[in-house]
Amino acid sequence: MVDTRALLAAYDAQMRRPTGAIPTGVTYEYDGPLLRIVGGHVGRIRAPRDVGVTGAELDDLIARQRDYFQARGEAVEWKLRAHDLPADLPDRLVAAGFAPQEPATVLLGFAEEAAAEPVLPDGVVLRRISEPEDLRRFADQQTEAFGVDCSWVADHLAARVSADPDQITILVAEAGDQFACTALVEYCPGTDFVALLGGATLPQWRGRGLYRAMIAARAREAVARGFRLLHVDASPASAPILRRCGFHEITTSTHYQWTP
């Protein structure tokens, strides 16, 4: 029997703030218990499970983040988990003008259990990319798959590769001249975790095992590098596949976004 409480405790202890190299152009700033990530596509707020303040003091903390990014003319996302404290933090974020986005299911898996030889459809090959043109194609594929503008992803990934190419693996399942499925994995130095991100399959390729193959390939790489746990903030489409691969739900996460 898997101890999901122990998994949640490990997640809270190790995955609340980014680790490793900071991409060029990005800065980390602290405001009390909060980490502000500045210089990316949008601003990001990362916090411990309990921010440690309540009432008017919490309202002031929230307002400072909003006003900071308002002065920069930038949007900001505050990532909140379902078990975070204080319990009224979501309501106070909304009162300050932050809008909740679609919740994701936080799933954790054991790398050794998920690792396997990727099974790909005929004519599809899996390869690692890092060149600018491939990163642009990666971003274009994600725009098509998700139906939202992901053009910023190319520059974001290029900055991650430049900061530390060993901290990220960017994968594509390629059919001829088409990226049928794209995904990446971020290795979190000093933790037990890797983060599985960006899994996107074009509509005409769905239901053919490509997302599952990406999970297997990234899990194998995690094992090879000595990481024990896999983390995914899963969409409703991805969560059932991950559960079938042995992942365990520990909480949900929601981005509360403020836009100038």
C-alpha cells in the first residue's frame, strides 16, 4: 500500500520552490515567505504550504505581489495547492483581483515503476532536441495541441537549455516532418524529484500511445540519473493515463492569475 501522506510530505518539503540553475534574464526575489520569479513569460509566486500570516497582514502580502507586477505591466500567477493554508487564501486572492484557472491534479509516481522501453507507432521516432529551430517547432506544436498561444515556450526552453543543459531534457515523437507529441522533463537538483511537463499530442495522433511512451522514456532517464520520484500537474486528459501508469494523486493545484 502506497503511503500517499508520505508522498505529499516529500512534495511539500522539496517541490515548493525551483532548484538548480536560474535562466538568463530571470531573477528570484523574496518577500517574507514568498518567492517572486521575475523576468519570465509571466511573473510567478511560489509559497510554502502555510504562508504564516492571516487577515490584514495576508491581504497586504497579496497586494504587494499584485502591485509589484502591475508596476511592471506584467501578469502574475500565484500557485496554490488544495491543502495550503490559511484556508481563506483563495478567497483573499480573488478579492485582490486574482482569477482561478483550471485546477490540475498533482500526481506522483515512482520512477522505477514507470520506466520502460517506449512503445511507438510505426514510423514514429523519439529524439531529444535543443536547437532553436526545433524549439520553435516544439512551441508551434504545443500551440496547435493545446489551442492557446505557446509561442513564448521556444524562448523559455532556450533559456533553460542555456542555463544548464543537464537540468532539462526536451523530447519529441516525430513522424516524418511532424512533431506528433512533445514533452520535457526537468531534473530538480538536491531533491528526489523530476517534473514531467508539457506533454502534448496532436489530435490526429491521440489514442495511439504516444503520451504513455513519453512517460516511459522520461522515467527511464530519471532512473538513469538517480531520481526516485516523478511529479506531474496533470490535466483532466492526462490524469487517467498517469493513474494507469501507477501514479498517485496527492492534491490539486490551481494557478490564480492577475492580469494588468
